[in-house]
Amino acid sequence: MARKANTSSADAANPGRLKQIALTYKMTRKADPKVGLVVAGVGIGVLGVLLAIGFLIGHPVYLGILGFVLGLLAAAIVFGRRAERAAFGQMEGQPGAAAAVLQNVGRGWTT
């Protein structure tokens, strides 16, 4: 019983993975309004290219599945890079911004 109470308070402090992604998207969209279109375009573009190659070589199902997975991966990478750029852009000019950047780099820097 006590364990359940501790985990529910910990869950309230830490949002779920999808909620974190939604919050990150909202923060990124404030700094970069085109982020949704760019991420969707990259994902659909990768899927389209691999699907076209699949039709050319006669295996559209296999390359369609591979294109879907690689499209999600490419979209996640592009979203992560744009979100990181937006976060660092918001820190720019703020007191303590250099310390925050060094802590995020995480290669042995302590502040």
C-alpha cells in the first residue's frame, strides 16, 4: 500500500513519455512555427522515396515497411535537433545560460 502511494506521487512529478513529447513540441512550436510541417515532410519524404524504390525493384511491401520505420526515425532526429535549437535559443542572453549549456553537454563539466 505504501509503495503505491510513493509511485503515484512520483508519477505526478514525472509526466509520461507522450506528455513530454507534447510539451516539447509546444515549446518548440513557439520558437519555430514550421516544426510540424518540416518533421512531417521529412517523415513522408523518406517513406515516399523508399516506397518508390520498392516499386522499381518489385518489393513495395518490404521497402514500404522499412520506409515507414526509417521515416519515423528521420522525423524523430529532425524534431530532436530543432527542439534542441529552440531550447538553446530561449536560453540565449539569460543569466546562467552558459552554465546550463555546459551541464547539458555533460562531458565532465560541473558548475
